[in-house]
Amino acid sequence: MWLGILSSSTILLPLIMGFINLEQLNKPQKFFLGFLIFSLIFEIISIYLASQKINNIVMFRYFMLVDLIFFFWFFQQGVSLSFWFKIFLVLIILYEISINLYTHFHQPMNESIDYFFIISFLYSVIIGGFVLTEIFDNLNLNPLNNYLFWIAFARIFYFLVILFIYVYPMVQKTSFENKSFLFIFKIINTVGNIICNIMYSKSFLCKKTIN
């Protein structure tokens, strides 16, 4: 329980940094700050459900859908996505929505891990990687001064870190019955969250984009 609280509470780092620098933020950064507030609400609800021994996997699925849609829009505010890449991303989002709806109505509500999360994580890595390549293609701006660099890199790092702990249960169906795996699962997720939110915090110290 304490690991979950520690992991969730790290989101306060970028929130505090965002509000400290609120007057200096541009419009997309303020939207990102709003998304972090939404994420904080999700974390609070997750902690409450965990305290009541209620599985929050269903809520996490819907949160991931919001995450995919938001960052599809958000990254377009700072980089130019090609037409076909946009189509590719939209198709993935639509596919994820259909998977979620199918699971919601045709499978048990406490279904643990499936391809929905794997595809969602890979989607986040792909779009984050594309943003980084666009940033590095601009030789006139130091990437470390670009808030999109820190956000994209944070997401690539986090989703690559947690990818394994979501893939493994698909191979080993009884993994969540193993206390050692559950503890490692929480440790990896907590470390990933801490580093991700530190980089999110750094993004609020940057104002320049590649546009």
C-alpha cells in the first residue's frame, strides 16, 4: 500500500512546479498541467479503491484511452505530424477503443492484462520517439530547452520500463498470485513514476518549442 501511495504522490512534483511557473507557461503547457490534475484525481481514486481491496484495472483502461487521445492532440501543438502518421495513430486509438468496449461487454470486469495495455504503451513510445526525432532535427534549438523533449522522453522511459511487467503476466497467467512478482511490479512502477514525474517537472522550466 505504501508503495502505491509513494508512486501516486510523485505526480505532485510536476503539479507544484507547474503552478509555480504558471504565468510563464504557454497554452499547451497549461493544458498539460490540466491533464496532470486529471491524473491526480485518477490516482486518488485508485488509492481509495486499493484501500478497499477493489480492482481498479477497468478504470485504468479508460484512463489510458484519455491518455492516448490527449497526447495525440498535445504533441501536435508543438510538432508537425505527417498525414499518414496521423492516420496510423488514429487507427490505433480507434482499435484501442474497440478493444476496450469489447472487453467491457464480453469479458469479466476484473480481467487483468491483455493486449490493450501493450498496444497503448507501444503507441506512447512510438509517438514519443517521433516527437524526439523532430526535436533533434531542429539544429537551432537545444533539445534540453524544449518542454516537449522532457515530456516525450519521460513517456518513452516510463512506458518502456513498465512494458515488461505488463507483458510477463500475459505469458505467466499466475504471476499476480506470486507475492514476489507483485512486489517487483510495484517497485518498477514506482521507480518509473518517480523518474517520469521528475522529467515532467523539468518541462515546466522550459518555454521554447521547435515551432
